[in-house]
Amino acid sequence: MTFNDLKILTPLRNALADYKYIYPTAVQQQAFSPILSGKDIVAIAQTGTGKTFSYLLPILNQLKYSNQRQPRVLIIVPTRELAIQAIADVQELTKYMSVRSAAVYGGTNIATQKQMVYDGLDILAATPGRLYDLAVSGILRLNSIQKLVIDEVDEMLQLGFRRQIEDIMELLPQRRQNLMFSATLPKAAEVLITKYFHSPHKIEVARHGTPLEQIKQTAYHVPNFFTKVNLLNYLLSTDKQMNKVLIFAKSKKMADRVFQELALEIKEQTGVIHSNKSQNLRIAVLKRFATGEIRALIATDLISRGLDISEVSHVLNFDLPEEATNYIHRIGRTGRAGSEGIAISFINEAEQEFQIEIEQLMK
């Protein structure tokens, strides 16, 4: 099946063709018609399977022109990066349409975002805290929302946003379409579904825990931090196929420490991104990595959900995550949209218990 086989409006088809998007992924195929029908949807699909387009395409296919100020589509996401990425995807798809869209998130000037909302929007992507702040200020009214998307709900709940999500749900109109997309479905998410969704249609593309088949996974047992750094320097110096490498560290402090210990010639090709970095710096370093200006990017798990960068050749786990599900999210940054990828993990003795949990999760 190609995108031309779906009942997509010409402006959307033209945008897809411009960006050379030809074949829909499994979740995009399965979600298109049910969303068009107006049903509430709960979709479970692994990281890297194209979840964002799976809800944007049918939503945009039905979105009629309007000059009203208040948004009609609300996308709630866990991180600033994912909010920015969602709106970037909207703007890609609507290059031949008149659609006003914006992202709002914490850590930036709320006055600027208030003005953006006041000027009028059709689609709003937001993190829960900033969304609620704007709603209670009176600048943002949610009574025109027709479609609600809760994206990466498992990460949102893990970050402690359940109360904010419930507060936001109470501000929304009763008559609306609810769409939930995630890689896993924790019990807290099932509580939200029972309370706020109406007979949702469930889509499950691949059971979570099944590794993406196109990703080759390897590991090194490495005794300590400095041996890991030496191995990282060696691999980046000798393996020329490692041309776009996403390196995960267990904490902000560790990410900075790894960067400081890199060999000078490697450091010049590497950036660091985590929540202590300013928003402008984070956007700039992501752009440099996406365009190939730098070869490697060191990141933390909090950032991992917001990264949607094409052609990542390798994901390297400098530290194994304590949560086995986070391993799946990390390696899903490579091998995207059917391409092949490589995941490498450095494992010390203390991390071998995490390795066992990951292998059990993936069976």
C-alpha cells in the first residue's frame, strides 16, 4: 500500500510526495480509517513506527478552514522537544493548506506564548504544565477542541503528569474525539481511558518488548567508566560507518562527564543535550546533529522521546537504563521507517541485572 491508496486530500498527498513519503507504516494504515470515522482510539505501537503521522494525517484530512481564534485540535506531549517535533510535522504536511499551528512548553517566556495563542490557532501541541497555565490564565480556552491527542502517555505518566492531564480533561468539551498513542499502556493510562474515553477502538501494531527487527543489537561487558570512555573513543575513531550516533547516558551529570572525557578530535564532532541546557541551545544542537554538522549527540532518557531524527546510524547506550522499556525507546531512534540500524550497549557488572530484565522483556 502507498499513501495514494488512502483517501487523502490532494494538498496532503502533494506534501507527502514533496518529502518522498511513499509507503505508510502499519500503524498509519490501521489508524487512518478508524480516526476518520470519529471513533476514540487507543494505539499501541513501538517507537519509530510513525505514530505522529498516524494521527496527523486523518486529523488534517478532516480539518476545514476556519478563522476562529481558539484551537480545534489539541496534542498533549511529555517534553518540549516532542511538542516542537509534532508541530514541525504539522507544518511539513500542511505546506499546501491554511493551517495555523504552534507549540507551547515550559522554560520559555509565557507572555510570548500567550500572544501566539491570542493571535489564533487551529492546532496546538503542548506539554501539560504550560498548557494548564495558559488555560487558567483565560487566554487559552479549550471549549472548541474537537480532537484531543494524548501522545506518549506512558512517558507522561512516568514524569508525574497524571494530575495535570486530569485537570485538563475537565476543561475540555464533552463532545470530542479522543486519541491516545503510546509504546506501552500502564495501568494508570487504562484508568484515564475508562474515565474519559468512549468505547475506544484499540490498535496494537507490535507488542511492546519485541525489538524492531531491522535493528542489530550488540553489547560489550566493560568494567568501569574510564574503560567505557576509552571504548567509545576507539569506536568513534575507527568505525567510519558510525556517521550519526545517538549516545545515551543515565543522567545529565553523566552526559556532561562523558563529553568532557572524549578525545579532542571526537569532542569537536559531538554535542550534548539534556534538560539543564537552554531551549535555544537544545534546538541548535539538535539541528546541527540532524544536518550532519556534528557526528554524535549525547542525550538523556528525558530527551529521547522528543527526538525524531532521520538516518541515525547507531544508538549507543553508554549506560544501560534501569527501566527495561526505556531501552526499547532508545534503540527505536535508529532503524526508523523500515531502514536498518545498529544498537550498541556498554554494560558494567552492576548493569548486568538491567541486561537480564531487557532480555526478558524482549523474550
